[in-house]
Amino acid sequence: MLTMLLNAFQIALREIRRNLTRAFLTVLGIIIGVAAVITMVTLGQGTTQAVKNQISSLGSNLLMLRPGAGFGPRSSSAGVPNFTEDDVAAISGQIPGIAAIAPVRNASLSTIHLQNARNTSVTGTTAAWFQINKWTIADGRIFTETEQQTGAAVCVIGNTVKRELFDNAGIPASRIIGSKIRLGKASCEVIGILAAKGQVGMGDQDDTIIVPLAAIQRRLLGRSSARDISMISISAGENADSARLISEITALMRQRRNLQRNQDNNFNVFDTRQIAETLSSSTRMMTMLLAAVAGVSLLVGGIGIMNIMLVSVTERTREIGIRLAIGARAREVLLQFLVEAITLSSIGGLAGIAFALGLCYALAGLINVPFLFNPQINLIAFVFSAAVGILFGYTPARRAAALDPIDALRHE
Amino acid sequence: MPPLIELRALTKTYGQGDAAFQALRGIDLTIHRGEFVAIMGHSGSGKSTLMNTLGCLDTPTTGTYRYEGIPVETLDADQRSLLRRHALGFIFQGFNLLARTSALENVELPLLYRGLSKRRRHEKALDALAAVGLSAKLKNTPAELSGGQQQRVAIARAIVTEPGTLFADEPTGNLDTATTVEIMQLLTRLNTGRGITVIMVTHEDDVAACARRTVRITDGLIESDLVRPAA
């Protein structure tokens, strides 16, 4: 049996060698199918990983308390009161299990240094904010307790701001700390530079300037809503039950805002872990969908093999007759054609894997996602391509084996 | 020791009912080892059917066929394949070589089914090609060979397994006179030199004249069976 298999393999290889062009065209479908499946899955997983990385760079298990009923087109924060520092104190005082909390006041302000000007998102907050949002300092320092309380005109700048205002103006890195930049109405001293986080799906996180909360409230913005806080950032800690925290915070805030039973929340709590799960499950779904579409092309490739093998059986009827006449058994002819189909599709599978690796490597670099080699999908695609060979090689092989030697020899 | 080939009351019918056609109507024939037999007859006489039956490619409808005592009529297709593989060699009018395949590989083909090692296959194929005088054309494909050379490759392929019987179906039908003489000389040499039994179908008298014995078939029956006295 084994020698028969080896023989069949030898004969099949010889057959394939005899018709290299046809063999290549036959397996092209398989090559493309396998490459498509692997590329889709690999890039899909890379994208999922990239999304996870981006979300976790926002801060792990981060809760954001914001005014307004929620996300989406129906949400409106018009007429909804902002938060106050008393709210921050109440949450941190009354709810257990909070690792860190920081009030946030955001504004988009014009930022000027010498002749360079741009609009940048300016965040007024406390020192805890850096820890909650996982920022690290590349150079300089963050603001002190005293600066925070007095609302000193100091700022920590993001990497994009540093590049646009200083690097592009040819100012050496050593002279950035201590420089003064103009933020809205006031002049601020640069005391620190944030380490870059990079581009995320929702925009450039590094295009930011951080100032003490009191500074943005009193110096940079007008007087009208001076003591307002537009968002509260809460780090729940690694092992906290964020669902419990959300419900406790919600209850507390409803009470503090005097909401009646029949009134909807006029604030919302946004959980990054939840968002991360939603996003990665949707990218996973997308990956599966794309892989399924690619799988169809693999199936089409299999039909291509069957087509060529059927043509080949007809075309090689006389050859089959010769083989039968010189003593090949029907099962050996069957095995020859089956092995030929499997060998073709397996070679196609291997070529597809090689092609996919190159493609994934190039595309991962191009669309900026990590290239994660997944041995499992490569194996699955290979086994599947071999299975396609068996599935679609069997019918032609049966047809070849069923030929009568006399008729086959007489075939023109 | 039983005779090499023994046919008794052999018939072959194609089709059924009204459309039935009886190609062989009761053949009794005995062929001994080392004979050179020509089977002659007009087209439609049944000589090809007889040849296919003798070559174990086809089975008789009734009657018995003993090849070296083996009851061929009882064998299934696979068993007949094995008998062909181990005991019989074939050459055809149309040569029937594998296209785009070198002479050497064509000759190695039957050995592949015998499971011989690559080296043994190579040695035996070289020997067989030397025996037909084609040692210089090992790498040529059929398209690069003349008709006579192709038939020599086919003969090498048939004898490479050292068969007891060589079946030749109109071996010179596609060849010119000079080449016909060469091929017939080769077959005669294999018959006398190696003791291979040769059974040949032909309709040419001068080709049949190479054989010691001539069997004429008419309408599915043996019309005459003549043995030429030794020279």
C-alpha cells in the first residue's frame, strides 16, 4: 500500500512536471484563495490587536463621566449643567474602590509661539490625570501641588505640539522647557513634554496641552462658567468591578443633580473596557466575514482544479489506456489522479502561504497594524487546500479509473 | 506443464438482444512457448477481438482461456491488470507512447508499477533501449523521433519487464517498407534470441511471412492454421 502510494506520488509529480504551465494555472485559484484567507485573518487580527492597544493606551478600566444623555445623535449637552469640584470630592469621598479621579476642563484654543500658530485641544486638570490616562513625561516635569492650587500659568505639551511649534521652527530640544507659549488669552511656561502615544482611530492624542485646572478656569477662558468641569476621569483600578462602580456613580450623581424618578439621566458614564470589548468584537466579526468571503474564493479555486482534472482525464484517456494495458490497476489510476489533484492543491496551498506572508508583511506596514503570524490559520488554510484537492479530485479520478482499457486505447 | 495459451470454444458477443453481434463464434487455439504467430483476417473478422481477449484486456462471453494454466475468464479487472503487468507486453499500430515524455521515461513506466527502485528501473530501461538499438535517443520525446524509432521505444517498453508473451497489434501499420523490415527483424530476433512468444495481428502477407505460424480468422472462426516448416 505504501509503495503504491509512493508510486502514485512519483507518477503524479512526473505528470505535473510534464505540464508546468497548466499546473500553475490550475493552482492559481488555490494560491489566491489561500493567500486571501490568510491575509484577511492575519490583518484582521492585527487590526483587533491595534484597536486593543489604542484603547488600553487611553487608560485601562477608565470611566469617563460626562454631561448629556449619552453618545449618538440624540445626545445633547445643551442646557445640561456641567460638573463642579464638589461633585469630584463627593465621588472620591463616597464611592469605594476608585484608584484615582481627576476633573477635566477641555477647550480648543489658539496656541502661538513666535510666528507659529495652531489650534490645539487644551486640557485643564490635576496631576492625577497623567496617571489615569497613562501618560508618561518625556522631558521636564508635571505641575506641582502649589501650581495646581494657584492656577499657575504652566503647561505640559504633547509631542505634536512640540513638533509643530518648536522642532519645525528649528528650536533645539534643550530650549523648549522654559519657553513661553501663548494659549488663548494668557502666556504659559512649558514645564514638561509628554511621551508620544501616536495616532489612534479617534484622532491625534499627542496634539494636546495640559494645564492646571485652575489655570484654564481662571486665566485661559472667560469668566462666565469659570468653575465648571466638563468631564470627570476616573480610574477604577485593575480589578475593580466597573459595573458596580458605574451604578454607584450613577445613583450618586442622580441624587446630587436632584433628578426625580421619572427623569432620565442628564449625564453619562463611559467605560473604556466596555468600548474596547465592543470594538474588538466588531473587528473580530469583520475578520470572520472577510475570511468567509476569502474562503469562497478557495472553493472556487477547488472547482478550477476539478475542471482542469476533468478535462485532463478526457485529454489523457489514451494515456490511461496505455497505463491500464501495461498493467496498472484501476485503483492505481484512481490514486494517481487523486494524488495529482492533492499534490497540485497542496503545492498551491504552500505557495499561497508564502504569498500571504509577503502580502501581510507589506500590507501590515502600509496600513500600520501589527503583523501577527498566526500558525493556526496557516495550518488550517493548508489542510483546507489539500482537502479541496481530495474533494474535487475524486470525481475526475473515479472517471479515469472506470475507463475500459480497450476503449481508452482506441480514443483519439 | 500446460501450454502457454489454450482457448476452448471461446465466444465473444457484443450488445444484447436483437442488437447482439457475435464477434467470436467458437475458437479453439493452442499456442506454445517460443512460437511466433501471425493472426490474419479482414476487418470485422474478429481478429482484434481475439487479440484483446488473448491480451487479457477483454473477457470472453463463453468458453475458457488458460494462460499458463491460469483460468483468465474467471479473473477480475485488477487480477487481469496484474497478469498483464507480470507476464504480457504490448505494442500497438499507433505506438501509444506518452507524449512529452522522454524515451527513457516511457520505457521505465511499466517498471514504476512493479515498484522497482529508481536505479533498477534506470538500468533495466537502458538495457531494453540498447536491445532495440536506441541507446543514443534516451532523452528524446516521441515528437522528436521517427515512426520506426517510436515503435522501437514501444518495443523496449514492452520487453523491459521480460514478459513471456509479446502482443503486437498491427505493429507496422503506420510504417514505410524499409522500416517495416527493420521492426520485423527486431521482433524475429526477440523471438529467436530471447525466446519471447510473439503474437501479432496483421493484414499484410509479407509481414505475416515473418511468423512461423499463421492463423486466419473469418467471421469469428478460425479458417486456417498453418505452420511453415522450419527452413
